Amino acid sequence: MLKLETKYEKNSTDLVEMLEGHVYINGAHLSVFTYIIDGVLIDTSSETLLDGFTNWIKNYKVDQVFITHNHEDHTGGAAWIDKNLCIPIYIHPMSVEVCKDLEQTPTYRQITWGRRGAFNAQPFSKQMTSQKYTWEIIETPGHTRDHLSFYCVEEKILFSGDLFVLAHTKAILSTENMQDTLASLRKVLTYDFEEVYCCHAGYLKNGREMLQEKIRYLEQLQEESKVLYNQKLPIADITQKLFPKKYAIEDFSNGEWASTHIIRSLIKDTPTKSS
């Protein structure tokens, strides 16, 4: 039996107001964070959490919206904002036209997060400004091709979208590219920050350290995968060896999320050694 419940919690740091949305489905617990800082709303939660999101946002003066990437758990409230608040919404240039149409997603994702309605967005510049701050818009592909992270220059904090999520990732979407994720993690670490605001892990006071840990984990996993691949092991066997546990999301998503996608993307373009 499929059971879906939602709720939200309000929180804040000295600089940032946070809305933490929770989705409970068949015993699984998923969270997604939305942030407000200096009149900037970062991401717009999901359609399944829309009531809590709209009640929360009405308490703040928001001037503009920054979207990290075009997934339904980050853009679910964008259509409501476009219709009701009349403020600019910014997204990666490659997603501006895509967002003008209703998002097409698999059924399991619609059940969990709902569907992203059509909305009008503008492309980011490389640098943006808010009331008091300057923002560097950083291209950080990997989770998606259009993924962006936002660096607040004056406060030296990073909003990382879905670049981090977990230090030790166990399953990813079939469309993700972990080699790009590694490059993006290294890229953001060239900026001066310690604190990170992640859209699923929340506020990370030691964010820089956590991102470095994710790099170490992925580099080790890549090295082990390539060694096994050069021993002529099939990808399925490599996955079984490095990820012996099968995660529930694999069945729930009909394989769209799986550990094998991590291995496949980490060894992509790796030539096998001849016998």
C-alpha cells in the first residue's frame, strides 16, 4: 500500500531562513530544503509540499528566485511564484525554454514530489546581485547538466543544490555523471568558504570538509572500480562487490536510481587492459 504524508519545518541561521520539507512514502523519509537570504529565494520546493511552502514564503519579502536545477523537487513552487508574486525567476540558460512546458517525469517521482508546472524564467548572468550581496553563479554539472551552485561573495557561503547531498553516495539517477560531479566538487573548492547550504542535507557548518570527504570517497570508489574493470569484471559484478546492499529506491524507481549508475559513470571511457 502506497502512503504519502508531507510536512514542513521552519528554521534559520544568522543569515538564512530555511524551510525543510519532508515527504514520507512507504516508510521512506525524504527531505528538501528551500532558503531565503537577502531577498533571494533559493529553489522552490516540490508540488507535494506546495501548501507549506506558499504559507511560509508569504512571511518574507522576496525580490528574486535562484533555481539550482530543473528537477521537480526544486521547481515545484515556481509556477505559483510566477503567477502570484511577479518576481524574476532565474535558471540555467539551457532550461529557460524547457520550463515553459509542464515537466514530464516518471510516475514514482510524481507520487513523491508532484509535477513541476510551466513557468517563465530568465537565464542567469555569471554574476548576480541582491540587496547587499554579490553572487557568483557557478556551473556545477554532474547531478544534471544544468546544475548550478551559488556563492555569496561577501558572506563566503555556498549554496550547493544537489552537488553534495551525501558524502558517501550509494545510488544515483541513470542520467547523472559522477566524473562531472567530481570536477564540480573540485571547482567549488577553489572558492573561499566553510559553510554550505545543501538542498537535501540542509545547513552544513563544516561544509567544506564534507565536500572534501565526498571527493575522497568518489576518488577511492573510482580507483577500485577501474581496477576491477581492468580485471574484466562486468559492471554488474563490480557493483555487487562494491555495493553489496540493494537499496529500496532501485525497485521503487524501476532502476532509474541505482548503485550501478555510479560505477558506470566513474569508469566511463576507461579502456580495459589487454590480457
